[in-house]
Amino acid sequence: MMNERKEKMSTFENVREWEMQCYGMLSSDIEKNILNSPMAKLMSMEMIAMSMLSDAQELLERNQNNRARQHINIAKYILGEIMDRNYRKSEVA
């Protein structure tokens, strides 16, 4: 029982560490601060992804390659969310 708990905690920490490396934030932060932000209510998710890619281009111009990579990964996360939502809608229809 204790080993299983440690294993779950370790896995949770691994996911958190991976998300921080990949996105520069946790996926829950992407949901809260980007996808559910006031900006998201004014723009489509596609526009938010395009904005993130534009920001990545600007970061590349400034030689901030890691941050640019993270912005690209966030844009990919958003596109994945769009695809998931569209798939769920098609299942209901």
C-alpha cells in the first residue's frame, strides 16, 4: 500500500516536472490562465493558438529559444484541446 502511494506520488511529480519543462507551466495553468481567461472569451481557441505561435516567433527573434519552444508546445496543447472538443461534439451528433 505504501509503495503504491509512493509510486503514484512519483508519477504525479514526474508529470508536473515534464509539464514544467514542456510548457513552462502546468497544464492546469494553461486551462485556467489561457483557455478560461477573459481573452479566451473574446477570441476563438484557434486565434489563441495563432497568438501563441506569433509570440514564439518574437521570442525566436530575441534568441529565447526555450521560451519559444514552450510557446509552440502550448499552441499544440490548445490545438489538441480543439481536436478533442470537436471529436466529442461529433460523438454526440
